[in-house]
Amino acid sequence: MASISKRLRKDGGASYLIRVFVEETGDGKQRTRSTTWRPPEGMRPASADKEARRQAVLFEQRVRQGLEGMGSRIRFGDWARHWLETQPLAASTREGYRQLMKRIEPELGGIWLDKLNARHIERFYAVLRQPDVRAGGGWAKGEHLAEALEQQALSLTACAKLAGTSRATVTAAARGGRVQLASALKIACALGCPPENLFSLHPEPLSNVTLVHYHRLICAILAKAKRERLVPYNVAAEQVTAPRAARKEAKYLNEVQARRLFETVMAWPDIRVKTALTLLLFTGMRKGELCGLSWPDIDFEACTVQVRRASQWQPGRGVVEVKTKTASSVRAIDVPRLVMDQLAQYRSWWQARAAQQGARWQGGELQRLFVREDGRPILPHTINDWVDKAARACDLPPITPHSLRHTFATLQITAGVDVRTLQARTGHAQASTLVNIYSHAVKSAQKRAADALENLLAAEDGH
């Protein structure tokens, strides 16, 4: 049974030394495990004594199970880095987690794994909720970025590459638009300028969505530690109240706006932009899936577009081929004849371009539809630029390629397409995801269904 020794500190508070016998060492001595428990500030002495006895029972259980002391040899930061490098993660996911670790390390990295408690994690979340330029939460307006780029003779593409961000982000900032504060800090660092010289900075607390990402990462790291018996339980999942993010409606274009965009796109002089945005509007595919299309994926006779892969830009590697988001994302999408006619025109342009480039053409092996000047796969963020230009040309609010995916799904539901069919067309893993994301369109469809039933059953028949 565990022994408890109460000790009074100089400040008048108390601490409890808990010791558990493990075994005889053979030389007349005993081997024990011990820990010190300190009651939280303000706890009454009687309550502290009672809680100390409970902590002693829990500590003894951990010692008997062989759990206590294992995590004391590993700091949370070391374990987190080990987890990050050994988990089977997509490259983009791993890079995203590395960015999150830049804030986790200073606050939690030095704590022993088995000593990490709920107060440590909750205090970290409180830090993330504070407005702080260094933390990168908030937004910035690029008031003087264009002048700095001109002075350094740096193109938007070159700046984006140096900063490790998208060209669309740098473009927006150079035009004086709003960008995320974290992106502004990256751009300023790449140019070697103080951020306040290029941007007006507006730090804000990180959003609850971002806090959820931090919480899920910490939970995943500790879950593996629990499975390997380094800690007795997952403190983040079991003792910390998870941040909650308010669900946002998907950003999409209504029928009038979508028609205006389509009319603008059909008159667009650049056939690449015309073809890419037509495909986005009529297939709802993801940006990476669009960039991963090759000519063998297009069946002109069956009028289908086959999604088999995606393209992704990765730091240090450039554009690489990756698997689709989920297994259900591999799919064949039926498209109308006008899309096939546009693809046929584009294929003629593509072939003529390849012949014109001759030996410089590097697109023969992969045969990607959307390529750079020399035939290499297009940089995915270029699609963002095309969508942004088209939206501004027809006076639409700012949208992204994913906004067109939401538009596709919304208009399909509005047109009466059932959720299961739409799931197959969009490649969502679960139909419930569609219902949650597009609740606005589902409610509208339900209202029309109710009206249709009323017209059918209660229509005036002259009696």
C-alpha cells in the first residue's frame, strides 16, 4: 500500500510525498517509486487530504502496471518529434504538423511526458487565444509590399517561392489586400524587412478552428504514448475540454452568379483558364484533382472524366503526384457534351503547344492537361490565380477553386440530385458529410419536396 507524507512548505501550503514499495534489492534495501502531489491553490485542507489519498491509489496502480516512471525519461517535445517522423502521414499533413509544433515546442516541449497535465495544456491554449504578432494570428494589409518587390526586382512567383507561400497570397498582398498575418510574416522574412514596414498588422487571437487543429495533434501524440504504455492515460483527450469551432456554411455562388461566371469564362481568351474553370464548374473536383488530370483520364466517347490522382506542391520537392484524398475520391464523373467539346479544343491547343516546344517539351510522359510553358505539371496555386481573375472580371466576391466545388454541389442539390448520387460525383467518403456541409441546399430541396407533395395531394381539382 502506498505511504503518504504531508509536508508544509514555507509559503504555508502543503505537498504530499507518495511512496510505493516495488521490491527488495537483495542487499537489505527496498526499491520504491515516489511522486509529489501538490493540491491546487485554494483547495481546503480536508479536501486536499482526501484527494491525496486518491492520488496515492492511482499512483500505486500505475506502478503495479509498470506504467509509472517510463514516461519520466522522455520529454514531450522529444516524443512529439519522434511521433511526427514515424507516423504514416501525407507529406502536406506532416508539414502542417511541423508548423503547429513551432508553437507547441516552446510551451510544452520541455515537460516530462508523464508530468504533462491538463493545466499545462489549458495554459497553452490560453496563450494561443491572446492577440500576438509573433504568434501569427490575425490579418495584415500589404500597404507597401508592391514597392518593396519593385525595389528588390523580385517577381510575385519568386517572392512566393522564397516565402514558402502561394503566389495567390503574394498577389493579394501586393495589391493591398488582406492576407493572414502568418503569411505576411513569412513574406516579410523572405524579403528581409520588418513586417511593419510592408504591412499594416492586425493581430487577433487564433481562431477556434486553429485551436482544434492543435488539440487534435496533441491528442494524437499522446494517444500513441498511451498505447506504448509511456503514460497511463491521454490527458488531452480525457481531461482537457476540447476547443470547439462554430460550423461555417460553405462559400458558394448562387445560380445567377454561377451563370455570370460561366459566361465570362466561355469568352476568356486564355484557353487554359477557360478549360480549367469549365471543368471545375461542371465536375466539382478538387484543385489537386484537376491538376492531376492526364489525357488518358478523358473518355471522349463516354463523356466521362476519370479522377485517379492529385497533384500537390510540397516544400523542397515542388509539384508531386499524390493519392486522392480518400479511396472514394477515385471516380468517373459524367459531364455534358459542351465540356467534352471544350476539352477537344484544348487538346488540339495542347498538342500544338507540345509540337512548338519540340525538345524543350517535358509533358510527354505524364501528359497532364494543365502544364507550364515547358510541359511540366502546373503549380496548383496557379488555379487560384485563374479563379481570382475570373471572379474579379465579372464583379463577384472573392472565391477559391474550392468555392466552385461548393457551388457545384449546391446547384446539384438544388436541381434535385439525390445525396447518394452527388456523393459519387464529388468523391466524399460519407454522404453525411455532404448533408452537414450543404445543409442550406438540403433545406431548400426539402422545402421544394414539401411544396411538390402539397401540389400533388391538395391541388384544387374543381370539386
